[in-house]
Amino acid sequence: DIQMTQSPSSVSASVGDRVTITCRASQGISSWLAWYQQKPGKAPKLLIYAASSLQSGVPSRFSGSGSGTDFTLTISSLQPEDFATYYCQQANSFPTFGQGTRLEIK
Amino acid sequence: QVQLVQSGAEVKKPGASVKVSCKASGYTFTSYYMHWVRQAPGQGLEWMGIINPSGGSTSYAQKFQGRVTMTRDTSTSTVYMELSSLRSEDTAVYYCARAGSQGSYYYMDVWGKGTTVTVSS
């Protein structure tokens, strides 16, 4: 299995801040990577696929980059509704997820 | 609109089986694969397997091989996930999620709300 490792595990930030979350794959996955947002008690929501493509309806303040083994999710200017947990997921083979990054209000 | 409606919460005893349903609407059921993903309390997401609603073929995560069965009923646009030999570690929220059309059927673009399965004696 391909292991996905996210960092940090949690981060505190303020509204308006720029935040970056990192995801590393245990082997190369080209650009087969997705990012999801999950709020408490809710199902995950697809934000980014193919490492950098924005899913329809997702605000443009979300962006993704990377290829191979190293990827990032950036939120350019945090909004109150962005405080949630974020997961990366590799789509190169049977899916595996990172452990999640909890984004909290400072 | 595209929607996945899952069955209600279940409480099961260790050793029993559970069958969770996921009814799709708003799109052509047989055109999109369907995933099952679970999430234990306070934990991350764990992929269980995928089914092709068109032909019924399945692929399961090795961890669940021999214990999970995914099936579909095209007449009702419903997929099912049955997990047997339940143990306390299977207590989790179980999600169905549609495989996206974004170049890989391993992306999940629409999710059900989840079904809570509690395993307790």
C-alpha cells in the first residue's frame, strides 16, 4: 500500500491568514492526488483532484500543487467556514488517505 | 441533484453481520463506480472497496477481504455493503461515495451522509 503522510497534524490560524498543508506519498504517484475537507459530523467534500484541479463549486482561494511524492494544499485567505479537517488521498492505486490535518481558529 | 441516501444507524453484537444500503439518484446509476469508506470515532478515513454498478464487479481492500461483500440492485439504483464477523473495532461511520469522472475512478466526488454502525455486546 502507498502510505500518505500529512503535516502538520493540526494548525491554528486566523481569518484572513494563508495556510499551507503538506502531504507526502511513500512512492511516486504522479499527479494522482485529491484533497478533501471534512467538518464535524459531516461527510468529506472533494476540493481538489489531479493535484491541482479545483472541483466544481469550490472557492478559488483553495489551490493545490505538487507531483511525484510531495504535494501541498493552500488556502489563500482563510474564511470562517474553512475551519475543518483536511485529508489528502492518493488515487494512483487502491485509495489511501493521509491521517488528516485539523485547522483550528487561533 | 445528485444524491446518495444511506440507510439508518445499526447496533450489532460481536460476530454478527451488518448490511448498509446506499440509494443513488440524479444521475445514471450504472455509469459511475461506487466506493465504501469508513471512519472510526475520532479517526481518519479508511477505504474499504469499490463496486461497478454496471457489471457488479468488485475490488476490496486487503484488510477486509473475506469479510466484506458489495452488491448492487440496478432496478432500485442501490448499492449495498455487508460486513460480517463484526468486532468492536468495526464501530464506525460507513460512507458510500461516488467515483468521480475526473480521470480516475479513485476520486470520490459525491458522498452519502454516512451510516453509524455500533458493535457492542
